[in-house]
Amino acid sequence: MTNNFDKPWIMETPDGGKTISKRQFGEKEKFYLSNVNGKWYNYEEALEAARQRDREADLRAEHPTLADAYKTYHELLNVLEPDLTNNDRE
């Protein structure tokens, strides 16, 4: 019996590298990875991150004071870490 780790991986990207699928040579099952802010996530991790982002957005919409504090936090973060963009953290 062949150890699956001995098989080479085939890597494919339909969108220039934002999403990557990988499968082992000779296999049909693919694993998908998405690049978000320079970090790779599998499907389940990306889905949970999106749900968390939506929960946080709902809280900011429900509590204006929290939304103001969140905005101030990101303005300060931009000063301290200018390589990160607001679009990546919203």
C-alpha cells in the first residue's frame, strides 16, 4: 500500500493565486485554500472568519459607541502598522 504522503501534490489556481486547490496525483478529491490578508485558510477556517466578521459588523451596527471605538482603533492601527489597509480588516 502506498503512503499518501509519497504522492506529489498538484496545485491549481482559477483566479491568479487568490484561491488554490490542491490534490494528490491520481486523486480526484481537492482541498481548497483561500488567501486572506496574506494568510492561507482552508474552507472551514475562511467560513468561520466570515461569520465572525459578520457578527462583529452586526454588533457595531447595533451599538454606535462600539462602532466609533472600532473606527478609532483602526485609525490608530494604520498609524502603527501602515502596511495593513482598512479594507483588509473590515
